[in-house]
Amino acid sequence: MGRLDGKVAIITGAARGQGEAEARLFAAEGARVLLTDVLDDVGEKVANDIGDTAAYRHLDVRDPAEWSAAVSDAAKRFGGVDVLVNNAGILKLGLIEHQPLDEYLDVVMVNQVGCFLGMQAVVPVMKARGGGSIVNISSTAGLAGTAGLAAYTASKFAIRGMTKTAALELGHAGIRVNSVHPGGIDTDMVKIPELAHLDSDATYRRMPIPRIGEAIEVARLVLFLASDESSFSTGAEFVIDGGYLAGPPVEGM
């Protein structure tokens, strides 16, 4: 038996990176999965590769109408929605002193508003199913400030707060809501040109687990939260960062 047998999941940002790893793992564990993204060619290829238990749909997470259509699609194809993974996100660097407002709002709209709209869209369907699990992907930047990432940090702190509020509002309906806080993970999002000059390996070597994380490692944590194994967890923060936030590195170790 799979750990998600009988469950239906919607995963945003599922064309690559963490979302792709989650979609593949969920399907392997028995779930039927609606992959969503704006990278249509890539997303369709992933869904086709997974097989009959997966489908792909274009979804701009900033658009309430597209969210409503995606949830309806999942319900028609697979019978309902039991799991939502709000994984879609973008990263734009910028100092508070210089970052243009429109750039700041781009990040907020995708990361923060997209997460809000996703939760709003699935709640009625989950209530009709008798409950469900929502997993919101935040970041270590949702637990501590990061210079040069004001927009990203603000959006990830917001996800953390919304998660707790949603857990309070939805617990009696059988809907659990948790946030996941990855540190450095080897995905395309951290390979933007603006970060090319940084020696990220030097940072990772100083962590308790001295390496960058892998998307599948995050996917395994999300799988736990999506499954009934985490039945007493809600409103909580699950950190997966190789020990980055545990404390300052000890010199010589």
C-alpha cells in the first residue's frame, strides 16, 4: 500500500524542482495528482512521464478564476481534493533602498497571494470530503531575515502566518495546515544570474550537514505532512535546512 492511496493532490509549481519531486513521489505513493504551473511544455512532459495517475493544468496562482477552474478540474478528473501543496514561488533580489515597487509586488503576488488564493479555493472541496491537508512551502527566509531579499522574505513570513491562521480556522473541519521551511535546495530557482558570483559552497560547508539539499528530501517531508501519518500536526513549522538555522557555525569544526 502507498502512503497516499486514495488521495487526490494539487501541486503548484510542479513542472520542475521541488514541485516535480513532490508530484513524482506522491504518484509513486498512490495519489492521483494534478500538476500545475505556467511552464506548460515542461509540466505536461512531467505529467505524461508519471502516467495515468497524473494530469497537468496551466495555473497562474495570482488568478482566482484559474484557481477555481483548477480545483474543479481535479474534482471532475479524480473525485475531489484531499491535499494541496502551495509550492509555486519566485525569487527576486533587491535591497529595500533600491527595489522597485512593481518587482516587490511581483514576488508578493506569486508567493503570498498565490498561497492565500490556493487555500481559499480548496477549502469548500476539502470540507465536502471530510477534511484534508494543506502544505504551504515557506522558507528559512520565513523564519529569519535575509539581506537583499526583502520581498521574498516578506512573502515567506506571510505564508508562515497565514498557515497558523488557517490551521485555527480549519482544524474543526478536519483540514490540517502546515508550513515547510527549506534552506538551500538544489533547484533552478537558486541558479539565477544575480547569485552566480556567490560562493554558495562555502556557506554549505559550514553547516552541520555540509552540503546543499536535494528536492527529493523536501518532497519526503511534504509527503509526511500530506499523509495521515501527520494526523496530529497542524499550524506547525517544519524546517529542512541542514541545520542552517540551528546557530552560528563553530570555527574549526
